[in-house]
Amino acid sequence: MKVWTKIHITDKNKDINTISNSLTNYLYGYGPILDIARKYNIDNKDMAALNNYTLNRIAGILMLYLANDNHRINDIVNKYNFNTDMIDEIIPEIEGYINKESK
């Protein structure tokens, strides 16, 4: 059986810069973005711009989350809820999602 492990952002762990940087690295550290960068010869300056853009967006969402501003998060979700015909299926992939034997 798959279960979620619980992770909480505590008061001592609200360093938005560190968390945003870690999440950006989590998104781009491995996977197709590296292959795409090599395939299309995307240089380090452009990759840095992409990483910085992503980091800033994550930081903004994180600030809203920590402020419990669900209204503004909802506004973002509604504004950017585009048609996703090119995506077959969304399968959540999160570290911390673990297999646990059922008893």
C-alpha cells in the first residue's frame, strides 16, 4: 500500500530562498530538462534565467501558502488553468511517497 509521509514547514524552516531553491533543483535537477538543454544547445545563461524564473514563481506561491492566502492561490490556479491537450495523464511524483506493506 502506498502512503504519504507527513512533512511540515515549521517556524524554524520558513527560509523561502532555501526552500524555493531546493524545489527548483528538485524540478530541474534530473529528467528531460537536461536532455532538452543539450539537444537544443541551451547555454548556461539561458538555463540560469529559466531556473531564476521558476525559483521566483515558487517563492511567490510559497509566501502565499505560508500566509494562508488561499484566495490568491485560488486566483492563480483559475487564471492559469489552461487546456492541456498535449498531456496524456498527470501522475504525481513526489519524494516521500513510499511503499508500505499492509498488515
